[in-house]
Amino acid sequence: MTAAHALPLLVAGPLLGAALLVATGRWLPRYVAEVFGTVLAAATAALALVLLTVTAHRPTPVEWAGGWRPRQGAGVGIVLVGDGLGLGFAALVSVLVAAVLVYSWRFFDDPPAHQAGAFPALILVFQAAMCGFTLTGDLFNAFVFFELMGVVAYALTGYRVEEARAVQGALTFGFLNSLGGYATLLGIGLLYAHTGALGLAPLGAALDAAPHSAGMLVKAAFVLVATGFLVKAAAFPFHFWLPDAHTVAPTPVCMLLSGVMVQLGVYGTARLYFTVFAGPGGLPGTAVRRTLLVLGVLTALAGALLCWLQRHIKRLLAFSTVAHTGLFLVGLASLTPEGVTGTALYVLGHAGVKAALFGCAGVLVDRFGSVDEQELHGRGGELRRVGVLFTVGGLALAGLPPFGTGLGKALSEEAAGGWATVVFVLVSAATGGAVLRVAGGVFLGLGAPPAEADVPARPARERPPDATEPGGPGPGGAGAARTDGTDADGARGTGAAETAGAAGTGSAAGPAGAAGAGSAAGSASGAGPASGAGSASAAGDGDAETTGADEPAETPGRVTRAPDTMLAATGALLAGGLAVGCVPGLWAAVSRAADSFTDHTGYLATVLFARAELLPHSPVPQWTATGVLLGLLSAALGAGAACVALRTVPSGVRPRWSRPLRRLHSGHLGDYVACALAGVTLLAALVW
């Protein structure tokens, strides 16, 4: 079997495994289904890594399904292209999926009867869709995998379907991403009408053959297709679905959404430009550079600011993902192999670090039933290993050398140059500092304890008992507290209304299924309808605050110690983020892949005519003194900002000047759609 023949296995293997789990899941014990899913995901990751190694110094493997090869540069077959970045993303996806499945072994409560294989099956379909998206050489099939990815992500976000807020979060996610998908499909239709082709290489060849023949149509097609990819990437102002989804999704799902799925939107945008629109019949490089730079800076600054304002830890991490998406776009804006190399390494490092941070948040959910920074103040001291991992993750997010995030940041700064370096330093410091602030308050008890008014009130039976209480926490313990609306004796409660926060004077009967004075529309830091309880903001500005104090239980009872599988997966992911910045062989491989990725004519020749062209390789990236110093500076600024905030900022206070930006995240679909339409307008204005 050749490397080209093995490419379909990266997609078909997880799909077949998911089908098998669905067919036999009603009879399989839970541990058998979970181990099978993990082994299959790991096997797919191993295959992707082997293919990367085998093809590193060989021509790019290209597989035409069914032997439908093009004739004289024209064809209608379905093609998979195993170039360096495509295979690299497939390997990243598969490694992260395997780690998430290991993490999930002890995370969830027992699944419903006869559905032991449901969660691993959904994860495997998600993996297959993401691998297919990274490898496909056909724009329409990219859309198909794009939508399959989205449909499974909606289901995973609303996995706790019995909860109104989980369903609402999934619907918001699905609605906005479906709008992006419709835009992409419309853009594909315009390109097909103009060129008669759907493959990436045939599209690029057709546009190059008739330069300037339909300038307005080509620009409109790029705007529409890129809109769908930028929605998936959560770029500002298309990002609103991401924090709402992270607020309600199970933690393992958040690890995949922020760890790799969002980055695929950035990858899709770059692939679209370099393969289709980078030639003489496409778009001017100056227009694309301007577009990526403006959107990137707006996304980075807005995400960093909103990240700093959060007290809901998972929501804070979600906004940090938005901020780093902006940095990825700024890095790509150079449209050079060096910029792509820096962004790719940044993405690799960020995937491990961000997934590890969400893994730590999941431990807090299991132990305390909360991810509210204020309520958890000082309570995480008993979870020392988790505190160490979370703190190190915050420093890595700030760009501390020698983490891969630091190397990717340094290379991206060098490629972007000028004032963009200031953006990288400030945004990295703000996102890392927000995580360090949480680490200092939750795990070390630094800063003033929260005022009584800042801690969301809960019914007594929903407050997690301390480890010293009789019948206290522990798997299956008699006194195990739950926050999913279930009494200790198993009696079902009334749902979301019973987990409302301090301001929960309403009911869950509204469209949000969330309680809160003044409705979810007045969210202080993005408390949308999907965000659950809306306790009043301590700032006293009348807005509702998403606190994270009513996280549903996901284990049979409150755990007294973090399960070894959860800690092992989290530690391995963080170690992976460190390894990216410490393995020179990986840097050289990513640099070669970036050279190939940005070679427009080489891609067309490889796919359409099976001709490999020798490229002059860019210099292998290295740590530089400037990059190390800037990484140390951003980490120091982040740590300093966290210390200042813990010592001087009153608990729960949010500055009044941030209210307009916070109110944009109202949770209402109409508001989000209006912002998305404004984003399409902005994108079109930048391209034109």
C-alpha cells in the first residue's frame, strides 16, 4: 500500500469505527466502547504520523477516489491531498481526539441504558470530518466535511439534551454556523458557474487561465466562502457562538472545539487563498493581506479584553481562543512561508496548552460543581497538581519560552513586523494573565476573598459538601451533591430554574431556559440564553453576570481527588505544547510544509499533472534572542497584571466602559445575526 492509498483510511477508519459502536453499543459495556474508541483514534493518529514521516522528503501523495484522475488538467473526481500541513493537521486532530477520549473515561456520569457507545461514536465522526476537511482537494467536499463537522459539534455541545441551556447553546452554535455554511455554499456556486470546476486545483487553474475576466464575481465568491470559514474560526464579529457553546458544552468537547476545530477555520481560509485565489486570476495580495490584518487585530483585541472581564472560567478560556485566533490571522497576513510556519507552530502549541487548561477546568467541575472564579476562591488548594498544571498553562498561553506557543508567537511577530509585535505581546499577556489571575485566586487563595454578594446563592442541597463532612464527596457517596437538578435521593428537580444564581428571580421557562433578573439580554460578560443562571453583577450596573456556579454534575458524585486518567491526559497535552518549542526536527518539517502550502503553481502541478517541483526551502526557524525576550516580556506582563488585579480590583467589579462590548454578547440570535451580517459587510469592504 502506498502513502496515497492510505490517505482515505484517515477518514474511513474513524467513520467505520463510529458505525460499529452505534451498531453494537447497546450490548457493549461502557469501558469496552470507550477503550475501542480510544484505540481507534490512537491508531489513526499513528497512521497520520507515519505518513508524515514517510512523505517528508518525497512528492506529495495524491489519491483520486475510484481512479477518476483528471485528463489534460480537467476532472470530476474526488481527491485527497496529503501535503505536509494537511497531514499535520490530521495528525493533530487524531492525537487530540485520543487524549480527549482518555480524559473522558472518568468524566461523565453513566450513559443512558443501551447508549454506551454514543459519546465515543460522535467523537470518532467528529475526527473523521476534521481529517477529511484537512485532506480534501475539492472545495465542495470541503463544504461537506465542514458541515459534517458542524452537525456533530452541535450534537456534542448539546450532549446534555435534558438541560434547556445546553439545547439553547447548541442551537445558537448551529444557527450561526449554518448561516456561514450557506454563505460558503453560495460562494462555491458562483465559482462553479464561472469556472465549471469544484476542485481546488482546477478552480485555481481556471482562474489563472482567464485573469481579470470576472473581478467582481471572484471577489464576491471569496468573501462568501471565506465567511463560512471565518465563522468556524470564531473571528470577530463572527465569534459569538463560541463562548456560548463553551459555557454549556461538556469539558471534553470544549477541549476539541478550542483545541483544534476553531483552528481549522483559519486553515480553511489560508488553503482557500493559496490554492485558488493566489494566482493571476485571483485576488491581489494587498487586499487579502489588509483583510487578514484588520480582522486579526480586531479579533485579538476584542477577545483579549473580553477574556480578562470573565469570571466563568470556561468562558474565559473561550474568549482567549478568540483572541489567539486573531493572532493566527495576523501571522498569516504576511502571506509568506515564514508567516505560515510561525502560525502553524503557534497552532500546534496552542492546541496542547488550551486543551490542558480546559482539562483542569473539568476537574474543578467534578470536584466543586462550579467554574466560578469568585465562588472557588481558595478552594482549589487541595488540588495541587491541577493548580500546577493550570498555572504552567497560563504562562504558556502568555508565550513563555520554550513552549510552542512562545516559539510560534516569536516567529509570527517576526513575520508580521512593526506595530503588530505590540499586539502579540499585549494580547498574549492579557489572555495568559487572566488565566494566572484565576490560578492565583482559586488554587493559592491570593487576593481578598469575594464578598458575600459576589458568590451566587444556591439551594442548600446543591452546595457541594466539603471533604470533611459526613457523607461528603466521593464517587457514589451518600452525601454527594449534584447540580443537575437531581436530589441526593434521586428525585428529579425542575431543571434550570433550580440552579439559578443569586439574581434568579425569574424562571427557566423563557427561551433561554435561564433565570436572571432583567433577562439574559442584559448580560454583563456575555451571559447569553445558553449560559444558564444569571446572578447579578457585583458592579451594580444592572447587568446579569455569567458566573459558572451551577455547572451540572458529570460524575456520579463529587470527586475528592482528580482521576488519574484526567490528570494524565491533561499533563500529556501540556507536555505536547512544550515539545513543540523544543524539537528542532519538527520546526524543519513545518517549514518545508509551509513552503509547499504557499506554492500556488506547485500545488496545481502536483494535483492535476502529478508533477513534483523542487522548491528552495526557507531557512529552518530558530529561537532568536528577540523572540525569547518578547516571550519573557509578555509572560512577565501577564503575571504582573494578574498580581495587580488580585491585590487591587474589588471582587466582581466590571468597568462601566466595557458595558457596550459586553452587551453585544446578549445571547439573542437576532443580535448575533446582525453582527454576522456586519462582519460580511466589513469583509467585503476590506477585499474590495
